[in-house]
Amino acid sequence: MRKIKLSILDQSVIRPGGNANEAVNETIATAKLAEQLGYSRFWISEHHNSSFIAGSTPEVLMVKLADETHTIRIGSGGIMLPNHSALKMAENFRMLEVLFPNRIDLGMGRAPGTDRITSSLLNPSNDFSEASYLTQLEHLQHFFRDTAATQQGPLIATPQAATIPLQWILSSSGGSSLIAAKFGMGLSIAKFINGFVTPEVASTYRENFKPSKENAVPRVMVALQVICAETEEKASEMRKFIDYVFVQFEKGNFNNFKDEDYIRKYEFSAMELQIIARNNGRIISGTPGYVKEQLTQLANDFEIDEIMITTMAVDYEARRKSFKLLANVFELQTALPQTIH
């Protein structure tokens, strides 16, 4: 039986009727819970120009999360690198390594995490090309290793740090898996974005992997939406919120969601049910035994030993309960059990 590690991706979702302060405080509380329950990593995302997601600056929030926890790895899932200067990201994550050595993950992607206009404003030099993204990744390695220089002399990313964050490439298709392999980085497969992604993405990465100083062997994990509840009825109720959100996203609505009661009573149209069916591969939901069976099959299919789960929920306590049920059914090694409520 494959021993599976679980990690969490948190997007600081602002629940209907809530606000950004509540969403961020829930993220902090969830990180502390994740550590207590025995989860391996806690990652946060980067999104912009949406009143639905408060998580816009992972590198800032990571300071608070790492300071509030002790052992769990804290990471970005991810930094959308084309939105930023590679030098500034190197300095941000070097500072994190100075503050919290050997606990920081730098997950990176090339999707904007927003609309194209907003991305252009975040980084006016962004030309959205793969060549520029690869150049940024190359520069980042030089900055982390103090090998960057110009005609005027060395260019040091400060503060200089004795350790380098573990670097991961986020991918929902085959192209980025080759980039992760080229740089000897870990690969995080975003099945919660592309439900049709296949194990061939992981195989392509492993076949082309070039060892790096930080990663002698390939590292792969898969991320997807997961809901776990004590009853099928509760799991279905929680899943309806995710289905509703995905339908709204497909319609181009990223801001104006209705309240909890409206969503609970909402009846999907025939066209919306087709969208939900198409998104089925992005979500696993059900009771503990069923979810464990499905996640174990996923781990076997992709030949992985770590799964990153993300759980959007309108009911915060039900979301916490989902994480607890998963930790229990996968027999994660809990820490500080007396503090878990």
C-alpha cells in the first residue's frame, strides 16, 4: 500500500457575505490546523482583480503563516512569475529563507492569475512569451546561487542566504512539465484546474528530468479539489458551492456571487449541468472511505506519494472538518493533539 502524504492549497476565498479580513484569518487558522493534523505543506495562491479571492501576495502572507507555525513547509502555489521581476522574487524568497530556513517552497507558474490587462499592469514588461518565462527562471537560479553579473560586476540578490527554497513548477499540461524537468525542479500537477490531465504528464517529466543540486530525483504531486464529509448529503451540499463557483467562472463572473441561501436553492440549467459534468475530474467528494479510495487510485495512477488538496467551502467549520476527516482516514501523524478543536 502506497503511503500518501497530504498537503493543502489555500486560496483565501471570501465566502458570500464575508470579507477579506475574515478570509485571511481563516487561512492563518487553517495553516495552524494543517500543521497540527500532520499535513506536509501549506501553500497559498496568487490571484488579482477578483473580489472572490483575497490571496494576492503569497510572499507577504507566507511570513505570517510561517511565523504562526513551526514545522510544516509553507509555500506559494504559486507565484505567477511573469507578473514580477525575477530579482525581486529572489530577494523576497531569500528573506523568507533567512527568516525560516529549510521550510519554504517556491511554487511558480506562468498563468497570470488574473485577466491579461491586470497582468500587464502588474508587470508592464511582461510580453507573455514562454521564452521570457524561461529567461526569468534562468535568472532566478543565478540570483539564488550568487552567480548573476552584468558588465558592471556581480549582481547580488539580498539578503544572501545559506539555503534555497524548494522550487516547484505548477503545470496543468505537458509543456510546463518539461520546464520543471529541465531545471530539476519539482512538478505540481494542477488537476483542480484541468480535470483531464493524465499521468503521461508525470511520466514525461520523469523521463526528461535533469537532477539539480536541490533535487537529485524527480518530485511529483497532484493538486485537486477535495471534499470529505461524514455523510453523502453533507458532501453533496458542500460540493454544490464548488460546482456553482466553477459555473460562474466559466461565464466570466469572478466577483458577484450571491449569498449562501441563494446558492443552496439554486437550480442548475441543462447547459450548466454540462459544465459541471465537464469539471468532474477536478473534484473528488464523498465520505472518508470513498475519498480515500479515489485519492489512493489517483496516487497509483500518477505514481506519486503526495497529494495537495484545495477545498472551497461556504461553511468554514465543514471545511475544517473535511481536513480533519482526511487526516484521520489517511492516518497522518498528528502534532500537538491537545490543541486540535
